[in-house]
Amino acid sequence: ECAFEKGCRHPDLARPSMEACGIDVFKTAREAGFPIEVVPPEGGVENYFALLLLE
């Protein structure tokens, strides 16, 4: 559970978003063949994407 007011209790477990790493999520998803559109403010279906990087 996050402690917004006091700061992160587990900063070592935090993961940056793809956008924070400079990845264009819309372009990446489209190039991979996934349909992705901007969701209108009210209604519509939300898109959730994740990226797994292996070394």
C-alpha cells in the first residue's frame, strides 16, 4: 500500500513507467500490431500495456 503523503515506503521496488524511460508506448504498441487509441474522457475502453525486458 502506497504512502503518498509520507513518501514511498519501498523505493527499491518502484518501477518507472515506459513513458518515463522515453518509450513512445502508442508507436511501440502499433508497430507490434496492437490496436491502441486515445480513450475519450468519458466512456470507452482503456488499454493496458506492459513491457518485459530481458538481459
